[in-house]
Amino acid sequence: MEVAVEAADSKHAEDLIALDVREISLLADYFVICSANSERQINAIIEEIVDKEEAAGVEVKRIEGKDGAKWVLIDLNEVIVHVFSNSERAFYNLEKLWSDAPLVDLTAWVVD
């Protein structure tokens, strides 16, 4: 998760959070959620995450939604990264949907 968070942050992802979903989901251990202002920035975030994760030896199982670039999901097995356009993030509001999941402290991995 650290690699994905640092990669997203390096491309100026907005409102970057991580949820610990180990106790409430069979899909993954963690969800990383962020947003961006443009399709170009969304694609830059995705490419950086994929490049850094692959360099770290992590298998990128699949990428969903890249063609529309409004909500892209990157499946890293234990971690699922959601990269949203700002409007899509507000509409789907995953933070509310998964509100039982505790937030992960990301301060060590993001630049203020």
C-alpha cells in the first residue's frame, strides 16, 4: 500500500485516503481512494502507481475503467486503488459506503 500511496501522491492525487477493510470485505485488505481534476491527471496517477508497483515486484492483477477515466480501479490483490474524477467520487462516495472501515494513517507516506 505504501508504494501506491506514494506514487499517487507524487502525481498530486487529491483527498488521498486509505481504508482498512480487512474486517468487513473479502475483496481486499485495503482500499486506497483518491481523486483528480482531469482525465490527464487520472491517467498520470494510474501509470505512476502501475509502474512503481511493478518495479516493487507487485503483480497488477487488472485495471478496470481506464477507457472512461472517471473511475479507475487498480487491483493489486491485497490493495485496491480507486482513482476518481472529482464528480464521480462525490457521486459514488465510497467513504460513506465503507464507513465502518477505519482510516489508515498516511502521514508518513504523503508530502504536505
